[in-house]
Amino acid sequence: MSGMHARGRVPAHGRTAGREYGGTAGGPPESRESRAAQGIMGLAGAKLPKGDLGTDITASLVVFLVALPLCIGVAVASGVPAELGIISGVIGGLVVGVARGSTLQVSGPAAGLAALVAETVLEHGVAMLGVIVLFAGILQIVLGLIKLGRWFQAISLAVVQGMLAGIGLPLMFSQAYPMADAKAPGVPVENMLGIPGLLADTFANPQALIAAGLGIVTIALSFLWKSLPLPEPVKKIPAALVAVGIGIAVAALPGVDVKTLQVGNLLASVDVPGAEQFAGLADPAIITAILTFTVIASAESLFTAAAVDRMHSGPRTRYNTELIAQGAGNTVAGILGALPITAVVARSSANVQAGAKTRLSRALHGLWLLAFALLLPQVLALIPISVLAGVLIHSGWKLFSPGEFPKMWRQDRGEFAVMTLTTLVIVATALLEGVLFGLAAGIVLAAVRMSQTVIRQHLEEDTAKVVMAGNATFLRLPQVIEALEAAAASGKPRIRLDLTGVTHLDHACRNQVEEFTAQQRERGLRVELLMPGPAKGAQDTRTETSGKGGETASGRTVPLPRRRPAPAEDTGPLRQDGADWSAPAFSGPDADWGASAPSAHGSDRQAPASSATGPHWDTPAPSAPGPDAEWFYLDTRPLPEEYARSYLS
């Protein structure tokens, strides 16, 4: 089979037609006029059938209405001016939105990074944020260019869900304070412990109670808006926008004095990093922050891409290209001193549900954000902060997703432990530490589960048998040692160790088995060691052991011609349907030899005679080392499926 067929490649013209012109592979190219129309819209590669243009414009307005309060709310939660959140939203639309990595995924400032950004700003200042985001974007581009985008998918789902829960839970508690026009104490644990005092202060202050009421109304609308008995056109209005409208109306009432946004000039808020900020790269803490932003932003974007791809049947995300696009967006955001950018589930799902078909919708939403901030900045100053806090609490609840914990418990309790530990460590320490801990816990769980070793022991007249199957790794070494010691303590003069069912034997277990074998032979016991055979299609092997005192006859593995396996010795319960699928073995002096075969010592040996129940060798056996040697022939044929199931059950 050719490389083209083996890899599923398509001819060059097919790839061109599928990618450049937006048709199916090998399909006819579109007209020049059609491509020109797409080029005008900046969406090359995405054909717009009749009606899609209007749908995408409508979808862009929906995404804009969802993104506006989120961009501002994330900025406020991050401890930076609201204008920086809008700038990042614009970049997410006009820079990342026109890239080819994903079609319907929408990017912008994310609630998932709000706590990390707030911590960074508190420690290093807003001015250093631009440098950190800039170099995080450059690293993302490098990772995409060297094709590491797919590697971000190689993370346990439990770790991902634990990370999201660890982001959402502190976000909810931190935003409970601005929802009551108060200031959060600090770290997540302090915020949680301060809730009783916050409730007491809120009920003692009428204005704080009004602000908290607006936040509660916002949360309720976010959960219930779609289920209210309202006309369908009204339901299409985002709940967050409705809450903002209610908040503005209430804040304008006489006697109401709640905190509203303090909005400045959008262009004046741009803060390009200078030499002093770049000099901060010598600080190891800044380098650590850059790596943290890179990993978390990349992972969140690509996890979101996988989730968004499941929402629609359109073109799939190209992960490496999307990672480069995210890097480009963060590079621009860093140059302008804005917030980091990731793909965002809320905006992306709104885009899909609004019927978007191409990248036009997400690109236009950035344009609407820019126009609104430049032309109507005075409207932003009317929005109560408590309403934005309510929007973010709803987002935090969706990230936390408490229903995933009992679901994971029912599905897999080991993964539940990994998920819970990841969440708790993030809450107790920080995002990076929690994710690293979760990854380590997931790896340990996988290693333990891969080390599934079945060990069976039984005694016969003069033989203690130990049969092993599965993956024998150092994690199962105590069980292996226990089985070997039990065989040695049985008092039988002969020990058979059958490891032919082992699919993986690591160095620790192999060394233990070989040391045990050597020790028992030195004691004068007869030890038969059947090690795992070679892969399918390889030559058969035989292990030579002595019948006198157990010393090795030659200390080597001898290849046999790959014909039909040697006659098998009955191994009792391992025999099924008249055929022996265990590793066959028979001794030299006691075997029934048929056709002669010359020995190494000049005597004649006989090839084993054919039995009624087993196949036979078509060629003479290779020369034997002597009359005292015992030969073991390992059958490397694959086990029948029904036997493998019963053997490992």
C-alpha cells in the first residue's frame, strides 16, 4: 500500500479545493466573483451560501451583547480598568476572529483567568501585565508552529474539570463582595471565611442591600431567562443584557446610590510596555507568570475548542493553527497592555446557538465592541458594578458545575478523587500549583491502573505453580514477591513460574523473578521459568534449565524456526477444548522423541513425536546441549479471545 493510501492523503488539487476554496476535497473551485466577495469580508476559505450573511450579522450582534458585560466584568474582577477588558474583546474579534484555526469559537478576556490576572496585577502591577501577556502570546505562537497544539488534549478530563471547578469556585466567592458594593479580603480562603461578615454588613446597609438585590436579580435572570414564558424574539435577548438594562434603570432612581463603572477614554487606556517593564524579565517570578499564562490560556482555549466542536457540525478546529491565532491575539493584547485572551465558552455557545456559519460573526462582534466603546462610552458609566458581579457569579457557577462531581463519582471514583483534589489544591494555593498537582495525580492513577497483574497459585503433586498475567510493574512488586515466597515455602521440589501471559514486565519485576529463580536453584530446587515470548510473528524461543541442581545449561535463548509449535504438556486448568494455549514445556530425558536430531555431544536426540492433540515440528530440533538439559518451547501464538477473558477474569 502506498504512503498516500496508508495515510489517507488526498491529491494536491483536492487539498487546494477543500481548503482554499471552501469546497469538499477534490470538488470544483468556486467562481472568481464568489472568492472576491469573500475576500472583501476578510473570510477567505469560508463560502457564504445565500442567507448566511444575514444570519452571521445577527449572530454577531448577539455575541456582542453577551460579550459587552463579560468583558467589563472580567476587567473589574481582574483589578484593572474596564477599558482594558473592552480592548481585549476587540482584539479577540478583529485579530483572533479572522484567523483560520476555528470557525465559530469566540475569544476575549475570560473569567477563568480573572483570579490569576488579579493576583499578577497585585504582585507586579498593571504595567507588567502587558509584558507577561506579550511573551505568553509569543510562546503560544512558537508552540503552534512546532505542532504542539494537539498535546494540550492529552490531559485527563478529571484534571480539566477540576481546573474549571477550581477557577469557578473562588470566582463566585470573590464576586460576592462587589455584588454588595464591598471589597474582597484577598485570597480565596479568606473570601470564603468572610462571607458571614459580608452578609451582616449588607443587611445593615440599605444601599448595599439594593446593590446585592440587583446582583441576585441578575443571577436569577441568567438561570431562568430561557425558561420564562416569553415570546421567542424576546428570549433571544441575552439575559446579561436584560440585567444590565434593569440595573441601569434602578441605579437612575432617586435615592439609589450604588457603585457604577468608572470608564475612561479607550485610546488613553492603552499602555505600551517600555524598557523598564522589559527589564522585569530578569525576575524569575515574571518568567514563571509568563509560563503560567501560556499553559493556562492555551489549555483553556483548546479545551473550549473541543467543546465548541461538539456543538455544531461545521468545520473542525485546527488546533495548531488556533494556538497560533490565540498567540497572535495575546501578542497584540500585550503590546497594548490589555488583558490576556482565551476562547470563551459563553460567547462561543451564544455564537453557535444564534446560527452563525462562518468567522464573520465573531469578527464583527469585535467591531461592534470597538464602535460602542468609542461612540457611547457614557452608557458604560451607568452600569452598576453589582450587576456585572452577578454576571460573573453565574459564569463561576457554570465553571464550577457542581453536578459534575456526583456524575464523576458514579462513573469513576478514581477520576473523582483526581478531580476533587485538583479543585481543592487550586482553591488552597493557586491555579498553576493545582493543575500540576492534578496532572501528577492523574498520572499516578493511570500508572496504578495500568499495573493490573493477575497472579494465580496452585500446587500439584510435586510442583508449585505461579501463573502471572497482565502488566507487571514495580507497583505490583509486593504481590509478586508474596507469590514467589509462597511458592518457595510450599516445600515442593519443583517450582514453575509461568509469565507467558504477562503483556508488560518492567525491570523491577523481571529482576525480582530472575533473582528468585537463581536463589532457589542454588538451594537445589528445580525451577522452570517461562518468560513472556516475543511479539506476534517473531521466532519461538526456549529457555534452558538444568535437571541437576537447577544450573543453567547454556544461559541463552535459542531461536527456533517459526513453523508449528511443539507438543504441549498438560497444564491442568489452563487447558481448554482439547488444546493447550499455555506456554508448552517438556523435559529432555523424559520426552518421547521421534525423528533423530544430532546433539552437541555427538549423541543422537529425537525430535518430539506428534501427539494426537497437538501439532508437531516439521523440521528436526536444533542440537541439544546434553542429556541433562531441559527444554521449554514457548508458543507465541495469540490467545483466543474467549480464553483470554476467562484467563484474566
